[in-house]
Amino acid sequence: MVTQNFARTSAPLQLDQNIAPTITVDDISIAKLSGARKTKLKKHMEVTDGDGDSPVWYELLDTKGRDNFVFKGQGRIDASEPYRVDAADLSMIRVATNFKTGTTTLKIRAFDGEDVGEWEEFSVTTYSADDWLALG
């Protein structure tokens, strides 16, 4: 939306402002057990953009360097620095167990072609096989 003012005034010309995408991610629980070692990141997240733009790319960040992100068919991702993934490839990203049991924090953000959203933090908890089975 563009506003025009033909009168002589010092009022600024206002142009539409882009709204950066927002991501929400559920905390993830996985286990050192066949069938529970990893999960699709996409199934745990939701992306919204106030002006309807679709993400162009995502950035993944693993500040602890535990290599929890996996690119299907390519292996674990070193995301100790932001790692960029094309939006079309998001379905190939998995979240995998830590090498040790416990909880770690990961981050993700999106770019809509104009603005980069804020980092969204989420937790990944890795359970032992026994603890996972005890959870039911």
C-alpha cells in the first residue's frame, strides 16, 4: 500500500513494511532405540508470515556442536555456525539423538526473500532405551 499526499507537507511517504517470518518449534524427545533415533524437523514446527510470504531458506544452529541436525542421505550437519537449507529441502532435515543422554538446545530461523526472522530455540531430549521404554 502506498500513500500519496499531493498537498505541500513534510509528512513522509509511507510504504508497506515486510513482516519477517516467525517459527515455532515443539520440544523434541528422541531415544537411543531403533525407530526413535531421529525425527523430521518439519513435523515439529510451524512457520507464519504476517504478509503471506513463503520462506526462501532456513538457517539451523547448534551452539553446543552436538551435530543433532541430519540431512537425509548426506549425514550429520555441522551447524556450529548457521547452516543454510533451501526451503524446498526442509523435509530432508532430521533431528537426531545426542551421543549422550540429556537435553540440548537448537535454533532455527527463516528468510522470506526480504527479512530474516528471529532465532527460535527448541530443546531436544535424548533418552536411553530403558528410559524411553519406561515412559510408555
